[in-house]
Amino acid sequence: MTKQRFLAFLFAIFLTGTLSAQSPSHVVILRAARLLDVESGRVVTPGEVLVEGERIVAAGKSVAHPPGAETIDLGDTTLMPGLIDAHVHLFLHPGAEDLQTVEESVPQRTILATLAAKADLMAGFTAERDMGTEGAGSADTAVRDAINSGQIPGPRLRISGNAIDILGGHEDANRFNPAQHVLSNATYANDAEQLVEAIRGQVKEGADFIKIYQTGKDTLVNGQLSTPYQYTEAQLAAAVEETARTGRRVAVHATGEPGTLYAVQAGVESVDHAYQLSDETMRLMREKKIPAVPTFAIAEYFAEHAATPAAAEREHNLQALHAQEFKKQLAAGVPMAVGSDVGPFPHGTQAREFELMVEYGMNPTAVLQADLMNGAKLLGWDGQIGALKPGYYADVIAVPGDPTKDISVLKRVSFVMKGGVVYRR
């Protein structure tokens, strides 16, 4: 089967799945053995959620049962809010990342992105932040809008378009023959003036927030991370100011110092990856309530699928450093959100991130609160998603067991509702 016919086959399956999703019932009662109250960290027994249209009317041990309401009994499961992934790449898939951005057309990558969005939704992720299309421009605008209009299934999306980088920066085509003029996977901006221009272009094309690459390439020597910064504090401050003018915020890819310090001093909304942070950076993140998004799952995948033993050793060492630094960040009171960096590893499998955050020092309840409460704030949907409360969107999933005791149950989602529509049952 040719690659084109394979993609057509996948898209046919995708359309079939789309048509099978149920329309929102006027009134639905979800019933299960347990229900997660994420704010208190308690699991109540039993649990019910009353849904009308796309919103939750009531939730708790029991709710009113209006005449004619449909009841969906989910048995020995726990009802909880839909999961949030604050760092995804819908336009990437497993394989050589640099090559797929060169060899695959934007239409082809957009089709794959729609399949990725569906896979993530079916795994229980009802809201996500897409952290750059990596060379596909503003194609994520079309994916977000198609989801919002009900044309295709997928999570609620906040999208950043192509992301921004310097010439020769982290996402530039540095390993290719310069004579071939291979394009960067991000939009070039080399100073404050160019940052403002790039931001205005991305806002025009539909970006919900701005993603900037602030550090890279990373080098680890004797346990010490070295990573050049890409923008000064003043340059990032100009980007934050311009973005705020339109009601948006800036997120940064930033792994170490001094780039992370410059970013938090400038007032970014999150520090994604955050491998190694100084005491001053951690203090400012705590005071300004700027969350770190650790992205452990991607590093584990890279280590397990490295091309050479040397590359695998580098990834293992980097993960070990990050895990050690993560404990320091928790002790310093740095807020956390949950993001997996899924894309270079298979979409729909990113619940592994929750397990790793527990393994490296957080208790399950704290991880759930980081995901659902901090994630909702980070995506700009605080008070709309992340809890089973009256007036919130009816984004509800069901998992076996008790996630406050065994976080791994998040890998076994059996029911997915988003906005009152049942997508998996």
C-alpha cells in the first residue's frame, strides 16, 4: 500500500469515528462507583454528574433525576474531569522529526494532525495546548476551528502556530547542507523588533498564544547543564508586552540558565521542560505563579528509542538530572502543570507523564491538581474546565480504580465526554 493510500485509509477510519460520536442529549445523568473532587483531592462514593447540553448542572454523591433524563451507568469506575495536556505537538509523529518536517507536505501533516487530535481525545485528553506546528505554519488554526465547529473530533485546543526562533536556534535546520536552504521549523525573529513583527503575523493567522524557543542546544557535562539563551530579558519583555496587547500570553521552551531566568523576569506564562533552574528563577516562578511543565515522557521515549547507545546514555543522564532537579523545584514551591511533549512519541499514550511525575516526587493527588487546576488556568479556561462543578463544560471521563491512589489508571480511560457529547463509551 502506498503512503498516500494508507493516509486515505486512515482518514476514512477517522471520518467513521466522527460520525459515530453521539449528539448531546438534552439531559444526561452519569453514574459511577466513585467521583473525584479534584479541588479537595477527595474521592466520593458513589458519584453522579447531571449534564444538560454542554454544561454540568450538578455533581456529587447524588444529583436530581429529571423526568426523561438519560442515565449512563459506568459501573465500577471513577468519574473525573477530562485530562489536560499542556504541551503537545499534533503535527508530529514518531520517526525522524527533522525529516518528517521536510519530506511531508503541510496537507499531509494536517491530515495526520486530525488523527492525532482524535487519538488524544479518545485517551481522555479533552483539552490541550499545541506548542508549535514545527514548519506547518498556521495549519493548527484550521484543526482547532474544525474541532470547535464539530466537523472533526478532538480536544479543546489552544494553538501557537509555527512558534518563534532565532537564526541558528533550537528549531533551525542546523544539521542540513546549508546550500539546500532547508527552512526552519519555526519563524525567524532575531531581535525585539522582529519578535513583535512575528507575533503580529501569528496573531493574524489565529494563534491563541505565542510559543518562543528560548534555549538550546543542550549540553550535559559532569551533571551540569549548559544551554545558550536565545533572547535577552529585554527582548522577551517586548514579546510579552506585544502579546499582552492582544490579550494573549507567551510560553517558552526553556531548559536551563540563564535563559529560564530571563524568561520568568520577562513574565512568560510557563517554562516548558525546565530541566535545571537557579534558586532565583525558582523563587520568581513561585512568587509570580509561573508553572513549570516538565515533559518527562518525551525524554524517556527518546532514551528507549535512541539511534545509538551513546544517544541513549545522553537521554538517560538528562532524565536523571531532570528528576533530581524536579525534586528541588517541588521543595522550592514551583507550581507545576502537566505536559508530555507528545508527537515524537505516539499520540494517545501520553498518560505516562502522570506516572513519571509521581515516580519523581509528586503524590498522585498533587499531580491531578497540577493537571486539572493549573492546566485549566494555563490554557485560559479557569472556571470552565478541570473540575466537575455546576456551570463547567461537561468534559468528563471515567477510569477504573482510584486515581488518587494509583495514577496509572489514567492510562485506561473507558469513557470520554466532551461538551456533553459522548465520544467513547
